[in-house]
Amino acid sequence: MKTVVIEKFPLFEKYEKKENFFIAVGLLFTRQITLAKAAELLEMTRDDFSTVLKLMGLEYSYLNEEEIEQEKKISETL
């Protein structure tokens, strides 16, 4: 099943690139690597990788929910 999903993924042509994408995204979302490192592993710019994530509907933030709320409160006081 895993192989079928990776093979049908339309973003890259080669299986290895597709597989690396899934690995990079998994590592990124579990906060094991940074956005910059994930992009580097995929031989993409950070901006391009970020755009791909957005186009796929995957939201990524360096901040956790608590930090986001703190930032919102701080920005409201400015």
C-alpha cells in the first residue's frame, strides 16, 4: 500500500524523490528537522518548499499553539 501511494504522488517523477518528500514532511511536522533542512533534503529553496506545503493544504509553523496565542496578544498591544 505504501509503495502505491508514493508511486501515485504527482509532485516528483522519480520514486526516490517522492519518498524523500514524504520523509522530509514527516520529519518537519514532528519537529525533528527545520523547514530549511527539509527543503535542503529535497533540493528546493525554503520558499518553494513552503509554497508546496501551502498548495497541498499543509500548514506549518515554527510556533506551537501556545506560542501563537502569546504572539497574537503581544501584537494586539502594539
